[in-house]
Amino acid sequence: MASIKKNTFYVVASRIVSTLLGFIASIFLVRLLGAEGNGVFSKVNAAGTLLITLTLFNVYPGITYFTANKKIAIDKLFAMALLFIFGSLCLSGLIFAVLYITDYQSLLLPQNHQSKFFVIYLGIFIILNVFSGILKAFLRGKTQFRELYYSNIISAILKVILFAGAFYYSSLFLLQSNIITGLGLFLTILTISTIIVAWFFRKHFPQIKPNFTFNSKEEFKTFYVYNLLAYFAVMANFLTKKIDIWFIEHYNGLHELGIYALAAALSQLVLNLTATLRTVLFPYLAKAEKQESIGLLKIFSRINFSSVFMIMILGILIAPTIIPLLYGIDFQRSILIFQILLFSICFICFRNIFTIYNTAKDKSYYNIWSNTSTLFIIIILDLILIPKYGIIGAAWASCIAYFIGMLITMFTVFKLQKIPFGNYFFLTKEDFKKAIAILKQYKKKK
């Protein structure tokens, strides 16, 4: 229990600081890019993430899971990871080549933004994210959250420094917004962040070498099947979060996408804060027995929902003042979008805690039901609402779809796995008493 408290502190502190710095960095980046540039930035990065999600077969949680429980030798697990990296990069290149040859590259790169620079950017973006994600998964499996804390903070500080510097430079010399500058700076930050993660990985796995000699097909099959089950759920979840980018660009153009993307990015910052709890919870749930798992699930769910609910209320109240003040009057219409999406984030955050429980208990197929249902609903609602109501319709489509997805996920946990229902929502007096007692013990030790 002491280790989980310590790791929770590191991850929560990391997320809070990096989210705050990320919020500051986003102000300078969005002002640097403008509405249309922000739309291009969102589309290109979403395309890169789509290719990674599609071709890497969700190996991140699998690596974390098998590193934590040691069911597969670490050298063989590393070899499997390298094979998946190679396969992912080859598949991503093949998909892009086919789309380029058939003149469908606009599915990945916006019109008028398909030059060599954007193609090269997309390739480097994929390579760095794949390697960084794999190494972070190993560190999470070994519960080295302090190292991840440092890498996140350094990356966030770099974003503030570089984006602020670029913004002030362009303002000083009255330069127009430049998407190439924004993407180049982002790639620089991603490169430095990947190098830092690689250094931490080498520190904690100094002797690791890939062992491609598998004793039986069963080892590879165990790893592959675990990832494959969760893959469909993760793929559906990604498309649910990002499919509106393609619909909005198609029906309303890049300028409208940029306005919507700001609101989505701000709501994503709230989601990132709660992701800390899931990051810490997963490796412990993977090892815990059922009764201990239920206890962990309850307390983490209450912390999660209470925190998000308070942030949601605060965000709704301050958005009309903060957004135009910080991002400019051009993004006035992002206010209502952000307020609607905050409800979606509340539903997502509550659902995700139970999604992690399903994954940790090797019940990823339950998440497939939830995520594919949510995706199916959001596609239908996007097709109905976006052509008529534009970005407002997209926001409401997300809100309705995620509410239904949350109910489905709760059904898989409480009904199908027979987990007793209780207070999974708001923190109790007993929770606060325990927190105060822990703080007092910590002070005495100091």
C-alpha cells in the first residue's frame, strides 16, 4: 500500500504540473497558429495517432501487464515489443503509400498541406511516438512512475519555452501564423522527450537484450491474444474521440475544425488529469485478488468522479471569461463547445476507471462492447447533427454517445462481473479522515 500511495503522488503531481504547463503552452501555440492552423495541427497529429493505434495492436497495456506480473520473461517481452514496432512502422508506411497512390492522402493530410514537409513530419511523429510509448509501457510495468514524472515535466516545460518564444518572436516582427513552425517545434519537443524516456529505460533495464528464441508458440500467443482483445476496444475508443475531426473538416472546413479543436484540447487536459489515477491503478489491479480489487476500485472511482465533477462545474463557470481572454476573440465560439464537452469528459472519466478494471481482470472483450457501441452511436449522430448544426452538433453527439457508453461499461462490471454496487461517485467523510491520518503520519516521519 505504501508503494501505491507513493506512485499515486508522483503520477498525480506530474499530471497536475504538466497539465498546467500544457495549458499555458496551448495558449501560445493556438495564438501562433490561428484557427485554421490549429485545425491543420489537430488533423495531422490525429492522423499520425490513428496510424499508430491501427498498426501497433495496443501493445502498451500488454507490455505493462506482463512486465508487472512477470508471466513472460522480460527479454522475450522486449523482443516481442521490437517485432511489433517493426510491424507497425512497415504497416503505417504501406497504408500511407496506398492512400497516396490512390489519391486518398487527404484522409491523413488536409488539402493544401500535403507537401514533403508534412509527409516527413508524419513519419517522424509515428516513429518517435511508437518508441516512446513502448519504453514508457515497460517503465509503468516496473512501477517507475517517478521517472515518468520527470520526463512529463521536462516535456511540458519545453513546450512552454518553445511555443512562448515562437509566439513572441512572430509578434515582435509581425509575422503571420505558420503551421510549419508549430509542427517543427512540436517535433523537437517530442524528440527530446523520447531521448529522456530512453535514458530512463536504459537506467532501469541496463542488461536487457531481446531474446527472439521462444520456447513455444504459447508465449507469443498469450501476449498477442491479450493485446488483440483490448485492441478492438482501444481502436473503437480512439475513433470515438477523434472521428469528429474528419467529419468537421469534411462538412465545415479547417477553420471550424480549429475552433472545435481548441475546446476538445481543453477538455482533454481535464481527461489527462484523471488518467493519472488509471495509470497507477492498472498494474496493482492486475496483481490484486478480487476483494482487494473492489476496494481499490471504489476509492479510486470516488477520487476520480469527485475531482472531475468539481473541475466540470468550475470549467463551465469560468470558460466565458478565460477562453476569449487567453486565446483571443476568434475563439469565442469555442466556449459553448467546451462547456458541452465537459459533460462528455465527466462520463468518459467515470467510465474509464471501470474500463481499466475490465482490462486488468482480462475481460477486455467487455470494453469492446462498450467502445464499439459508443463509436456506432457517435458516427450516426455526427452524420445527423454536424451537417445541420456544425460544431455544436458534434459536441452534443459526443456527449450523448459517451453517456450511453458509460452505462454499458457499468453494466459489464456490476451485472456481468457481479461487483457490488455502492458509492463509486463522491468522496465520503471517512475518505477525508483517512487522508488526514496519512498526512499526519507523513509529517511525523519527517
